[in-house]
Amino acid sequence: MPEKRHPIPKGFLLSTAKAGIKYPTKKPTRLDMALIYSEVDAVISGTFTTNKIKGAPVKLCMERISSGKGRAIVINSGNSNVATGTEGLKDAYYMASLTARALGIDERLTYVASTGVIGVRLPMKRIEEGIGKLITGLGGSTPLDVAHAIMTTDTFPKIISKRVRFGGKAATMLGIAKGAGMIAPKMATMLCFIITDLNVEGTALDSALKEAVEGSFNRITIDGDMSTSDTALIMANGAAGNPLIKKTSKDYKGFKEAVFEITYGLSRLIATDGEGATKLIEVAIEGARTESDALRAAFSVANSSLVKTAIYGNDINWGRVIAALGRSGAELKEEKIDIYFGNTMLVKGGVSTGLEGKGERELKKKSVLIRVVLNMGKGTARVLTCDLTEDYIKINAEYRT
Amino acid sequence: MPEKRHPIPKGFLLSTAKAGIKYPTKKPTRLDMALIYSEVDAVISGTFTTNKIKGAPVKLCMERISSGKGRAIVINSGNSNVATGTEGLKDAYYMASLTARALGIDERLTYVASTGVIGVRLPMKRIEEGIGKLITGLGGSTPLDVAHAIMTTDTFPKIISKRVRFGGKAATMLGIAKGAGMIAPKMATMLCFIITDLNVEGTALDSALKEAVEGSFNRITIDGDMSTSDTALIMANGAAGNPLIKKTSKDYKGFKEAVFEITYGLSRLIATDGEGATKLIEVAIEGARTESDALRAAFSVANSSLVKTAIYGNDINWGRVIAALGRSGAELKEEKIDIYFGNTMLVKGGVSTGLEGKGERELKKKSVLIRVVLNMGKGTARVLTCDLTEDYIKINAEYRT
């Protein structure tokens, strides 16, 4: 769980507001808007949902990100502004332009992210009032406030921060994310914002983010439902004064690893907070014919409702794991498959080792490792997920009603 | 729900027994073995799971079915004899040979089907005793007994029967199936046995079954988990004395339709009995660019946990439907999508019609139709599924423990 005080990178100001986006009340009680603002032009990069239905804010970000420059990100929760047609798209652009005007910056440097219910127009009057509050309170919020403001079904705020040193200069990296359901492969999680005062060249920022997202957010699955709003943005404003990090710099590797540490840390927090989850599940495939076979096998196990309910029920049911492997499309031979739960080998060469009793102790842990060795080649993959419980059903049967 | 008395096709004898396969007790209380026996050589055809991990009985059936001939099917529930290695395969063959010897028939005409827990060796002593009871009681069981004997997590027995007339002769078709979980596309349901006294040529039987399965069992999904035991067998013994039905006969079309009626009826029963389900959901896609696009879109919606929990919660959340369409891989344009729940148009051209209130009444029904018109071409597809409830979790977290 996040520490209380996360540092804010130099030259960034945060703000949050209670705008009553989801429930109109005279006195909204919940933070539901946030603003991330850089005092100087920053380099920006992003990855977005590959769902063919994309939210209006995603369309706006995808259009603007090609400039590689950013100053501000304005965010709301409670309504995702998805499937709202051309009017919804206008709302997203208007949200950006209002924010830019109030900040006195170029509106093309202003990005928007929204999360929440699909198919309902944004309450623009409340958004307008919210933006007013964000401007008035600029600089008065903490990373924790921002993390709270962007939550929907999340049960805890998700923040990872890091103090780093490059080229003799101290700098800060801060990542804030939200996500608990509608989490599936090929995405960039629901929402993730990383800001840093490091001085980084655009292409280096871009490739570090894409590589980090591929190995972290794109390796989580909670329910196999891909969101229409997935957005990960990273902004670097150079306020730390370090020599420019390029892809060819010796500092690039360290920077790339730091970005990955943040996205991987946030991925673990998201999987841990999977809707209704009681346990984090890590599926590790080894010895697949290829890496893509390994990924296919890992996602097939991680997406299996039967595997996930068995883990929830403390049932050492490796039969459901082998069934999920068999339908994954990965090349395999039954008689070559070994399966471990934690360090306990349950299946050797496709048949039971009789160690189910010992394996059951692994299931009592908060974090369960399912390791499969296919003995077909050298492909490996790791995917994070969580167990499937009655609370997932409750949350999703009752959400919005 | 099935009627009390289903007819048995002429020349077939049924038998069931309490063998205590799952729980060894002195006096087993549950029917868990069944025998379907034809007094004369019958023509047989089958379809099987496409999971790369296949149960030992599936391997046996796949090997023997090429002869096109059958006399007996011996079945047990409580243990699927999957992932049991070469010893498990020997058990399946031994089960067939014991049955054949006791019946005095060629063991190559004897088929085996098993359903239940994966990865545990069959209790062969109890299987042997069970086969003894099946032989002693041969002809003493009803279709309902057989349907009961093959159930696992099913909450009701699944039977569809039909009286037919071909070439001036009255005949009977009887279909019995089981399945409630681990139900997913590309399969032939968990277990399905169809017997008829019609006189049918092997190739006609084969193509009628395959076409029927493709349009029915292969269009159900409960949890996206493909079984390792899926088996559908059809046996026709000719006892009705009708002129041989060939693929070129004028009777073939009627026969094919009758087989489909049985498999489709059983499919609806399976989806209705989806583990923990309270509602049957039918997803109909129209206007897709191609039929395979339509199928992709239909399965993406039908497999969405978020759609299924929303239906359970009586939440008219079409946003989750459009998100599932967007990630399906089907070609689509957001601004062309229309979505109906029952007869109520909720989305026109990608945006809300504002009729959510009216649509909510559709959700109160036991059977919910989600109809999507993509307006991209002429591809259509229908897929059956059910809602996702707390009871699915309970059943699967507690099953086997």
C-alpha cells in the first residue's frame, strides 16, 4: 500500500476538486477531478487502448500526442465520456480548452482523461465548475489526492514514486494509476500518469514508456474485459537540470528501468486491487516453444474463471490449469508438462505427483505463483491476475445502479 | 424442463448404476454410471473437444469412431479420467473391454465417456463393480435415469426427444446431455448422446451431426473454459426399418433438421443451467462484414464478465456491450452501431437513444436477447450464454473440496 507522502517532481503542480460528476449534489463529498500541470513545456508520450471503441478523451490524446509536447492533463472520474458521439468529442475538446484558457497555455498542450460509466454525456456545467476549482486550488494537492480523485471501483489509491540520480542531478519520478476492473491484455491500464523532472528526449521517453507498458500493464488481466479508456501518459519537464537523456546515452538504460519499476509496481497494485480479489496470482510459463506461445498459455490460465475460483476456494485444482493450457493455442505435449504451485511440484510429465496436500499450503498465501514448464523450448512469460470471488459479482452487478 | 417420460428408440437398452465413483461409500446413493446399448450393430458418428489436452476416453472414442460402427457406450460421472497419463488410457480401454466382454460384443464397438474431476485416476474396482450392476440391470433404466447419472454440477437432467416419420416409418430420436460449467466455443458440449432407430448411412449421420453441433453446441459459452472431455456421439441402429437415409436422399434435409432440433434444444438447456445462472442470454449479431466477424463479436459479448454481471444485476449497461464489441476484433464503426435489448433500441448510431428505462423491463425476463446491428455487411451469428452470479463463484470455489 502506498506511503503517506510521495514527492512531487520539481516544476509540477497538482490540484484536485469535488465536482459531483457522477452524483449531482449541492455539496459533492468525493474528489473526482484532478489537474496535473507543468510550469514549463514538457516532453510527453502515451500509450492507449487498442479497443476499436475509444473514449472521446482517448481520441483527443491520440491526436495531440504526436506533437510530443504537453503542459497539462485534466482528469475526471465518474464518467468516461465513451460512446457519446460527436457531441461527446466536442465536450472533451471543450474541457481541454477551458483548462488551457484558465491556465493561460496553448490548448494543444492540454490532455484529457476520463473514467467511469460508458455512454452518458458528461455533465458539462459541473465539469466547468470543477475546472474553476482546480485552477483556484492549483498546487494545493498531493499525489495521494490525485490518486484518490481518479478512483472508480478501486479500493485503494495507487502510487509509486522514486528518487533517482542521473548525470549528477537528483530527480523524482512519480506514477499514479487507477484500475480494478475491465482490465485485460493489450492495453495501457485504465489510467496512468507518470511525471518526472528529468530532462529526456522525446524518442527516449517514448520507447522507455512503450517497453515498460508492454512488460507490465500489458501483462495484467482481471476479467478479460478490455477498457475503452486505457491511457498511460508520461511527462518529463527537465526541471532537474540533468544532461539530456537520449536513447544513445549511457543513462538511458537506468531511466528505462526506472520507468519499468514504476509501471510494474503500479501493475501489481492494480492486480492486487482486482475487483473483489482476495489474492494476487502470478502465472509464469517457462519452456514454451516461443515467447508468444508462452504469453498465450499464461493469459489462458490467467483468464480462466475456473482457475481463479479454485484459487479463491483454496482448492489445489491443477486440472483446471492443464485444461486452460490445452485450449490456449500454445504448442504443447501433455506428457511433457510440469506444474508447480509456489515451490511444490504438483504435476510431472502430465500426471499428478501426489503432492496436493503440500501444495495446498501455497494457496493460503496472499500471493500465489502458478509456474508451468512446458519443456518445448525457451519461451517465457509472466502475467499477473487475481482470484475471482463473489465480491467481483456484487461490485459489477451493482455498479451504476 | 424435461418431460417425465421420454421414449427410447427401438432396439436400444439403457442401464444406470450407483458406483460411488466420486465418494467411496458402502452404499452409494447417487447414479453415476450409465450404459447405452444397441441390440444390433449401429452406425455411429462423433465430435470431440478441440482442447489439446484430451481425456483418455476422448482418445479412445477418437480412435474407434473411424470404423463408423458402434454397439455400446459406457459412461461415468465424478471423474473425467483426464491428465492421468498412460495408466489412465489403459483404464479407459479396460473399462470398454470389461463392458464388451460382459455384453458379448466386439470391444472395438464399445465407446467410453467420463466426466468430473481432472487429474485423478479412476477407481477401477468401483468401475468394475459398476459395470457389473449395469449389465445386471440392462434395459431397466429410463432416459431420465441416464440423464441423471451423467450429471456433475448440472442442476437438472437434460433430455430432448422427438418422434419422427421417414419413408413411411415411425421412429424415435433421443438426445441426452450434461454440462453446466467449463463450457466454451469449439467444442461438442461436455457430453451428449443421441440415439435413434432410424436407418441412416454413415456419411449422412456424420455430416448431420457436425452441422448440428456447429450451429448449437459450438454456439454456447458459459465461462469461456473449454473442457477436456467434450464428446457428442450419435448412434443410429436402423430398427425402424425406414429406407436408408443417404446424403442424397430427399429425407436427408428433414433428418438433419431433426438432429439440429435436438442439439439446439439441449444447448438451450445447458445455457439455462449455466453454473449459478438466473437468466438465459441470447446474443444476436446482425450486419457484420462477414459471418466470422459476427461470431467473433457475439462471443466477445457473450464471454464478457461485465456484460453478464450487469444482466444479473438488472443494469441496462449497454456501455459494456459496446466495449466488448470494440475488443472483439470484428470490423466495426462506432457511429454505425445499433444495440437492442429485446425490442427496445438503446443505441442508435453509437449513441444512447435515452430509452434505458424501457429497456430495463427486458432485463426482468428469464431470457434476455441482446441484439446488435453493426451495419457493415450481411454476417449474422447467434450465441447462447447465461448471467454471472455469486453462485458461479460458490459452485466453482467449493467444487471438489
